[in-house]
Amino acid sequence: MSARGIKIVGVIVNVLLAASAGLIGVLYGFSLVKGGFAVVDGRSMEPLLHTGDLVFMRDVDGGIDVGSVVVYRDPSGKYIIHRVIAVYEYKGIDCYVIKGDNNYMPDLGYPSVCKKPYRYGGITVYGVPEDKIVGVVISIGSNPLKIPYLGGLTLAYKGFR
């Protein structure tokens, strides 16, 4: 490779390193202001969200509305990114019925906490209590704030462990 080619590669590497450092700084700073981010892993929210998308979320203190996309922890401990399709109250607990846009039926929820059943197309499901919701995905209009496919790096790393 010529000296000029080596210089161009060096400039490209430096730009990529600076951009990466800047992105890490933004992500870290965002996590300090009662927000955070999550990585999409699955097809349940397509075509809105795809595997590897990095989404930004805010704390639930700002409220959760029908139509909001949320990140919650299911009974097995797995994090899920789905949309709120209904809200009801059971003994003073706000319960959220949640469904992936690309799924046929809503998530099963927490029947041990949100004991009032919710009927959806002839199927009985239960809500997810607010204390299991980790965050609300930040949207601008109907578009989630995301960096497409950037989170794929974390998914790839997770696969190698």
C-alpha cells in the first residue's frame, strides 16, 4: 500500500474512533438522566423495530399511555420490548396489557399480581404491573428514537459467551 493509502486509512480509523467515543459518551450521559437504552432481539415489533436496533427509553415516571412502546421484565426475567394496548387497575395497581406489533396475541402478563383477566379476541390474558416496566421507549411522533442495528454488536457478543 502506498503512503497516501496508509494516510487515508489512518484518517478513516481516527474518524471512526472519534465517532465511537462520542457515541459512547452520549449513551453514558443518557443513562445518567433517568433514561437508558435497550437492544431489540427478535421480530415481534417488526416492521417498527428490528433485531439489533438500539432504542432509547425514559423512566416510567412520565406516565405510560396506550400505544406507548415499553421495556419490561417478564416473569422469567427476560426483557421484552412491546406496545401497551390497554390499561386497567386491579386493587390499586396499574396493569398494562402488552403486545408485540407482529404478534397474534398479547403477552400473558402477571396473573399472580394483575389478577383481573383481560379478554382479547376470545383469549384471556393479564396485565403487567407498573413495577415490572423498566422504561418507555422515547418516540418522536410515532417513530421510536433508535439507532438501527447498532445494538447488533451486543447481541453478537452475547452469542459468543
